Amino acid sequence: MKPLRIALTKGRLEEKTVAMLESIGYDCSQIRNKGRKLVLCIPEKNIEVVLAKSADVITYVENGVCDLGIVGKDTIMEMGKSFYEVLDLGFGRCRFALAVPKGTNFYEGYHSRTIATKYPNVARSYFESKMDIEVVKIEGSVELAPILGLADAIVDIVETGTTLKENGLEIAEEIAQVSARVIVNIASLKLRKKEIENLIDDMRRAIKEN
Ligand code: PRP
């Protein structure tokens, strides 16, 4: 039987997922000692882990080249979904927020407003019923845009709030709670139901015990 393939978001979620799986006895030594390798095995479980950027996790799962994915709800909200979202892992917790330069009122005045964000769809849908806005897509360190005068505000994920604070910004509105989710390819859930359900049950047990 070919391995069950999981696309795992590199970085913060990778660390936490490995810790979760190890807590219930999965051998993640290949992931821990991966070097530059991107495809790793969890021996004895017939699982292959693929390390990818968050948006690519969704692409691989939607296209069926990975059976499951572990990815933040922020990326799911941005990219839409044609897959099943089956479990909230509870870690990787942060918030989507509208943030403005400290002391400013986003809604004051009649000028048109520009929002800088890595998440244009989330920003547009949040403001859809409220007001017209311009959205500028920024790839990273989005806090720079209001500092440089390119935007009135940002829509971004906030974890500790340190980045906002150290760059003279503050939360104006909270948009949504975000955490790591397990997603499953629609066909895989039918074709490999038992294996996937067993894995999800194990993950559920791990988050309950921790
Ligand atoms: C994210 C986010 C904020 C920061 C928030 O950026 O876009 O910049 O983390 O974290 P904090 O509230 O704990 O300070 P990330 O580190 O992913 O880097 P990027 O901005 O280059 O995408």
C-alpha cells in the first residue's frame, strides 16, 4: 500500500505538529534531522510528510497529490476551499486583525482608504458590507506599508502583538480567530477512509492529552 501523504506547513506549525505526533509515539526523527530534504517518512506508520509553504499545502491537497494537509486557518480563509477541513488542532493560535497607526481612527474622514495585506481576499470580504476599500497586496512585513505611507491600515495575523507594538501600530478591530487545521483531499477521504480516520483519531487523542 502506498504511503498516506501529508503536506505539512514548514516552520512554526511544523514544530508543533512534530511535537504533537511524538507525544503519541510517532517516530518523527527523519523530520527532526531533515537537512534540506523535503519528503520525509514516519516509519512504521506508512506515512510520508511533505514540507511546503502554507499556500502550497492547499494546492497539493486540492490536487490530490497529498491526501492530507496541516495548514493555518488564515491560509484556508484566503484561498477558499475544495477539500474537507476535519480537525482544529488548537495550536498555532493567532488572530486576524485590522491594525492602524497608534491613535488613528480608520473610519474618520471621507477619503478613500487603502489596506495593505498578505490576505487580499480576507480583507475584501471583511469590508464587503462595510465600505469600499483599496487593497494593496504585500508579500511580507506588511507593517511597513502604513509606516511608509502606502496604506491607512493593515489586515494581518497577530500572535503576540509585538510586531505591531514595535512598529507603532495597534489593533482597531479583530476579524477572526485562527489556528492550525487538518484538511483532507475529497477523493482520499473516500478511498482511504479507514487509514485517514485512524490518523485523525490519533491526532485528536494527542491534542486531548496535551
Ligand atoms: C507574521 C505576521 C506579523 C507577525 C505577527 O509575520 O505577518 O508580521 O507574524 O506576530 P506577533 O504578533 O507575534 O509579533 P511572519 O513572522 O510570518 O513574517 P512575514 O511578515 O515576513 O510574513
